[in-house]
Amino acid sequence: EVQLVQSGAEVKKPGESLKISCKGSGYSFTSYWIGWVRQMPGKGLEWMGIIYPGDSDTRYSPSFQGQVTISADKSISTAYLQWSSLKASDTAMYYCARRIVGAHYFDYWGQGTLVTVSS
Amino acid sequence: EIVLTQSPATLSLSPGERATLSCRASQSVSSYLAWYQQKPGQAPRLLIYDASNRATGIPARFSGSGSGTDFTLTISSLEPEDFAVYYCQQRSNWRGFTFGPGTKVDIK
């Protein structure tokens, strides 16, 4: 069974750093892309970026380029999303999702990680 | 950048009724359009990919159609569990992925 299991909810202060994770299982982690999607409170879905763990090829949405870093550790089948200096506006639910190579959609999603940034 | 527009923003229907949701792209996306369902407190779930293909485990009452710039998600007879928000999504090469703003289907 394909599963993407994300790390737990985080409460941080503005200016702090954070790294959240997404662990894949039930499939060949290095053969599929992992994307990250933001959902701000009460709002829609926004694509942030995507990584191919097989060779760490990474692409970012222009809206998020320079704001976050996406990485992966294929030895433990885990992708990451990190911030070096959080802002209150980073408060949101963050989802990871799997994309088949060559596909134009995300077929499996993690359960989401809620990040709250507040002083 | 390709922009997706969904209409209506909210659709108020009763169980058993037919739901027709629209997604329009600002330029052609061929057939590379997907639909997702999101219920409160849950992650999105893939319903339809490549405009008209049902994802694994999706009931036959969900169907997708369209190509180019105009797409439709139809739910033939609404079940209580179908009341949710529905998003369309496209991918345009390496300009990335974009989602529409969503259509909320709520109980009339």
C-alpha cells in the first residue's frame, strides 16, 4: 500500500527555522516525484515545488523560489520542506504528494503538516 | 502562466441531484487536467486525471470531460459523502502546476 506519512504539527516563532518531512512507503521512492502544496487557512491549494529523489532534480514555483528549500534523503525514503526564517504568513497546512514520472497530476497525498507561526 | 477558473464558487444541491462543475483554463492545457476532492480536515484526493480517467477506487458516478480550455466534472447522483470542495489542476511543462480556486458543493 502506497503511503506518504508527514511529520507532526509545529508551532514556531517568527524568525525560527523549520524542516518538515514526508516519508514514502509501499513503492519505489526514487522512481516518483514528490511535490509540496500549501493550503493557507480557509484557502485553496498552491503548488510550491517538486523533487525527484532519484537524482534530487528540484523545481520551484516562482512564488516560492528562494522562500523554501526542498530536499530528499533517498536512503530513508523521505522528502523535506524547510524554511530558514519563518514568517507569520507561513502559517498553513502543508501537503506532500506523489507524482508519477510523465504524469500531470498527484496520485497519492500525505495527511498534511500544520505549521503555525506566532509570536 | 496558465490560470484556472472554476465555476460556480458554491453549488447548493440535495442528495440524489446531479452536480456539474466547470473549470476553464486561460490557454489550452490539452487533456492534462485533473480533479481533486477535499473534505474538511482531510488531504485532497485524486478523482479524475487526464480530463476523463477515473482514479483507482473512484465511484462511477464521478466523470470528467473536456479538452483544450473547457472542462467539466459531473457527479451523476450526489451521495452524502460527496459534499466537499472540488479543485481542478493542470501542469504546464516546467512552469509547474496550478490549481483552480475550488468549487464548494454543499447541501441545499
